[in-house]
Amino acid sequence: QVQLVESGGGLVHAGGSLTLSCKLTGGTFRPYAMGWFRQAPGKEREFVAQISHSGLSIYYGDSVKGRFTISRDNAKNTVYLQMDSLKPGDTAVYYCAASRESGSGLVTKYDYWGQGTQVTVSS
């Protein structure tokens, strides 16, 4: 069974940086695309970033573009989210997800989800 485990969340001041990690186990033989989502209290889950299996196709949500960087290390079965210039509006639970879809476009369905990690940005 595929499992995703996020780590790296915490409390930072506005303008600070944080790096999230997500390790995938139990299904590494598949070419998963990976994504990051977040959900703040009272709001819908929001797309943050996506990276293809090869790492050559990357997408960002408008609210984080230019500040966040998604990357992956397939040898470690791990995807990362480098978050810079953090704002209080970035406060949310961040989830990583994996998709079995192939291609270079946006993923339409994610098949596996992690438990989430809390990111809090204070003013």
C-alpha cells in the first residue's frame, strides 16, 4: 500500500523560509506525479505545486508562484517544497499527494494522500 509521510512543518515569522518533505513508500515502481496542496481553516483545499515523475514538468498555484519551489529526488522517493518569503496567508495544513496519471499536463486526480503537516506563519 502506498503511503506518503510529510515532515518539516512548523512556526515561522513572516518573511521566513521553511522546507517540507514528503516520502513515498510502498509503490515506488510506478511513475508517480507528485503534488502539494494546502487547506486553511474555513477554506477549500488549494493547489500549491505539482511535479512530474521526471521533474521536467512543474506547475505552481498563483498564490505561491515565485516564492515556493517544488523538487524531487527519485532515488530517495521524496518530494520537497521549499517555501520562501512566507506570509501569514500561507498558514495551512500542507498535504502531499501522488498520482498515477502520466503526461506533462496538470493532474486531474490524485490517488494517494499524506496526513498533512501544519505550517503557521506569524505576523
